Amino acid sequence: MKRWEIDAVGRQNLKLNDVEVPKPGPKEVLIKVNAVALNYRDKMVVETGRGLPLTFPFTPGSDLAGEVVGLGQGASRLSIGTGSRTALERFVRAIDQTRIVPVVNSCYSLADLPAAFDHLDRGAFGKIVIDVAE
């Protein structure tokens, strides 16, 4: 699978790497990610670390949509197949009920993550979506 990672703080260390699909450990789930949101906070974590105890390699991002594709021993709250469709249906219902329109500034492909960071440099507000379903 492909994954954006940093091995040290600084945008110059951001690399798109080929890595093995991880296996879920006890009480963990494996999620096949379909899209992630890139926030200004993620930009700051990559560039400065924000004083967080990062473990390298580190993958930036804090919001995602995907589907559960694996369960570790003892994982029982979710099941295989739980994920984006259910979450998306709930999200659409919530939007329909509240009439609040979500803020998504732009959508970039997985390979265009550096361009998404450049977009954030220009002062984007809201979320930038990275479509990883390639």
C-alpha cells in the first residue's frame, strides 16, 4: 500500500512510501482508507511537531473515511464491512436534517499531498480532502 510518512519533523521529510498492509493487533481494527481530511493542524504537526510525542515514521492526518477490513483478537465493537457507507449515510442524513453545508475547500489525489499542503499555506479554512481510493 502507499502511505505518506515523515521520518523527522519538516515538510522536506514528507515521502510517499510503499509499505506492507499492517495486521491488526489485539483489540485493533484494520481500516481500508478511502479518503482523509487534511487540516491546518496536520500541516503544523508535519512542519513543527507541535510539541507532540510523535513516533516515526509518522503519517499525518486526523480524519478519515474507510471500511473495516480486518479485526484483531478481541475486537468486538465493529465488524468487517463497517465503515464509509454507513458513516456517509449518517452524515448525509445529518446534513439533510440540519441544512448545514460541510466546508470542503478542495479535493486532491493521494499523489498530490504536497500541493494540498501548499494550499494550506495560502490560508485555506475548512478541510481539504485527500482521495486515496486510486
